[in-house]
Amino acid sequence: MSTLARARRGLGAHPFALDAALAAFVLVCMVAGSFTDPHGPDGATWGVRTPDPLSLVLMALGAAALVPRRRAPKAVLALTSGVSVVESVTGDPRAPVVMSAVIALYTVAATTDRPTTWRAGLLTMTVLTGAAMLSGPLPWYAQENLAVLAWTGIGATAGDAVRSRRAFVHAIRERAEKAERTREEEARRRVAEERLRIARDLHDVVAHHIALVNVQAGVAAHVMDKRPDQAKEALGHVRQASRSALDELRATVGLLRQSGDPEAPTEPAPGLHRLDELADTFRNAGLHVEVARADQGTTLPAAVDLAAYRVVQEALTNVQKHAGTGARAEVSVVRVGPDIEVTVLDDGADGTDRSDGSDGTTGPAPDAGGAGGGGHGLLGMRERVVAVRGTLTTAPRYGGGFRVHATLPVHATLPAHAILPVENRTDAAEGPV
């Protein structure tokens, strides 16, 4: 920090001391000016006149009034103007007491608004100049009288300019601080949204593949001794499911790498073009899955395509987890006007009740979040569908089973953010979004 900056900071921390020093300086200037005759034979001559005691008292009062000028600027202006008027009427020779009124007028202009400055400035100039011209010992057109008019105008103008500059600097500073806060909030919001999106993708990948691994591992353990060929086939499915899980995890976690990190292998995001492959993984795990498509080869936006794929993946995972491999599931993808409708039905073969109680029944909500329920499977489906401006319905079927129905727009106009805030989440088993 420079010496000048340190001095400004020190003076700003002690404004009363600064005003006291200013008052002393003004007093010295007024006293020195009262001993000078500007109309001497050789120009301004020092010591040819001496102020009377009343002038000295008025100068001291005018200077002392400047000490509290920051606390009560209008009162100080009134006091210094009154002292100047008294000096203009009684002083002979004239002492420059008006100097204190000019400083006070500057303070009022610098600390108030422009209308107040105009009113105070015009009133002060009129009163002081009129008193000097009408009551003083000099002719009304004397240079000293015109100087009163000029100096009061300069004081008001300078104070208004300082106030305007301070307001301008303050506005710029506020605008910069607001922009900085906005950038920080936007960065935090984007980080939170990205974390939620990655967490949702990780949940979808892990829930699906680990459920398959769990089922196939159980099959392998059951038939290991009696049917080793079937156990070997089940272990092959375990290996394939784990490899797929690792590939998708690598692609998702690769988004967390910094710009300077080595590039990791990635693959395109899954979509409905991999629907048959997805169904085969469940068929290999023992779940009977039928797929019917009437989407007429519609090409979907990447976000809508991924959302549709994840809805089917999560719904079939829930069927396998809650209804068992003995259940039958039906997947349909149909183009209906401007929308794609994705429906997953199951017959609930093991009789498990998977409603959330909204229809009067009880039982754990369907989810792939864990063996104990209470995960985020249906919640993730709901968020994905809403993020692309679609609707989702999840409800038990009459007579048993469960129904998941998603309506997704073919030409989705995505919002600026692709993830709902956490506080807007609701239980996905409540019905249509």
C-alpha cells in the first residue's frame, strides 16, 4: 500500500480530527486575509490594516462551526452564513469570514441531493452577496462583492460534482459486486445440478447391472453342483453385466475429470436403439420380457432418447427386484402425434404389493435403490421425464402388477437447467407428474 493510500485511510478513520485540522487551516487563512489590503498602491499589501476584535471573534466562530460539518451540514451552513452576514454589515475593514460559509456550502452539496444543493446554493449566494453589496462599506460593484457570488457558486458546484462522482463509483462497485455474486451463485447452481445428474446416472447404472449380477450369481450358486454348464452360462452373464456396468461407470465418472487429465474412453449415451439389447439382459436373467415398438423409426433428441431408455431400464429393474423372475413384463414404445409414449407393464407374478398407499393399499414402493426399499429409482424416472418436459404415471394395476407410463415430447424444448431442484422432488408413486 502506498503512502498516499495509507494517509487517506488514516484520515478516513478519523473524520473529526480531519475537520478540526480543516477548521484551523481556514482560521489561519481568514486571519491572514484580514491583514491584507487588496487595494494598496503596490497591489495586495500585508500589514497595512488590522481587523477589529469583533472580526476576530466572527472569524473564530466561523472556523469553529466547521468542526461538526459532517454531522449537521445544514446547521453549520446556517451558522457560518449568519456570521458572514454580520461581518459584511459591521466589519470595517472587511474580514474574509465568508470563506467558512463557502466550505459549509460545499459540505451540504456533497452530502445531500441535487435539489437541496440548488436551493441551499441559491439562498446562500443571494443572502451573502446581497448583504455584501447593500450593507458593506464598499461600492456594490466592488471586486470583493462579486467574489462572494463567485466563491459561493464554486463551493456549491464542487460539492455537487464530488457527490455525483461518489454516487457513480458506488453504483459501479455495487454492480460489480452483484455481478460477482451472480456468477458465484450460477457456478454453485451448475455444480449442484451436475452433481445431481451424475448421481442419477450412477444410480441407474449401478441399480440395473448390480441387480442382474445378483440374480445371475444366485442362479450360478444354485445350479453349481448339479448343472455346471448352466452355472457357467450364468457366470458369463455376470461377467457381461459387470463389464457393461464398468463401461458406463467409466463414461459417467469421466465427466468429473479436469481439463488437463488424460482422456478416458467413453461411449455414446444409451437410447431406444439399444432397447432390444436391454431386454436381452433381463431375459438372460430369467425375466420374461416382450417388446413392442410402433414409433415408426422416430429420431429423438439425445436427452429424450436417454430418458426413455432409463425409464424402461429402471422399470424392468423394479419388476425383477419386486416381482421376481417369474413375472412377465411388457414394454411398448408408441408414437402418438407429437409425443412418444413408453409403457412398461408387469403382472406381479409373486403377488408382491408395490403401491405407496395412495390408493388405500400398503407395501413398499417399487424401487431399485436397495433391498430394503426407500431408494431413488422412481424418483429418478420422474426427474428425467420432467426434465425433458414430459409426464410420468406410476401406479398399481387392477388385479396385480404395476404400470409405468411416460409421455415424452418428440421435439423437446429443454429448459436452461436439466435437473429439478431437490426441494421440488416428490414421491414418484403419487401418480401423474
